[in-house]
Amino acid sequence: MKNMKPLIFLFAILILCSCSTQKIEKQIIGMWVIENVVIDHINYKNGKNILFLNTFFLDENNKCRLPARLNSVGEEEGIWHVIEKDGVYYLKIENCNDIFYNDEYRIDFKNGKKAIFTSKKYNLNVFKLLFISER
């Protein structure tokens, strides 16, 4: 029975980590508004001069719809996942035609529905729109 304690402890840790990732995924599903984008220390309020719209959507099937950039043809689509590295959660967006979005963004939730998604290239200050089903 003593040999089982480390195995049970490891199993409990794996379950707790999995539950935390699922909690973050649940928080992140929905429509988000981009308040500003920071690229190379330049702040683009509401994504002005780089995005047609300042909203994006992450659905429960891990699909995302992202705003078209000014030099692109239309709305961008891809897939998203929440990953955990050393206790830090990241939003990973991939499979987009426009490589602008394909990146890992550190998730820093602020008060309420606000968050900062930070990658090696960009900072996105965002807030989540409230849906009736979330009340």
C-alpha cells in the first residue's frame, strides 16, 4: 500500500491541473473586444490602422473567428487551445492563413472580464462581452 501513495499523489496532481485548464477554457469561450494592440511599442487603439473590426470569437469547439487585417481578404479562422507551462496559461491560436494570429498568448485575467493576451510579438488588451447564458 505504501508503494501506491506516490502514484495516487501523481494522479491527484494530474486531475487538478486538468480541471484548472478546463476552467480557463470555459472563461475564454465567447466574444472578445480588442481595446488596443501593442506592436513594437506602438499602441493601436481598438486595432485602428491594422484591423477592420476589433472583435474576435472563441467557440466551445476550439474554433476561432478573428478580425481581418487591413491588408487581408476577409475574416480569419483558426483553432485555439489553452495550454499550461510551469503554472502559466497560454492561448494558442493556430491554423490561420494569416500568420499574424498564429502564436501563443500568455493569459492574464484582470478584474472582471478584462484580460491581456501577450505573445512574443504583440500585446492585446481585451474584454469579454457578456452573454445572457453567462449570467
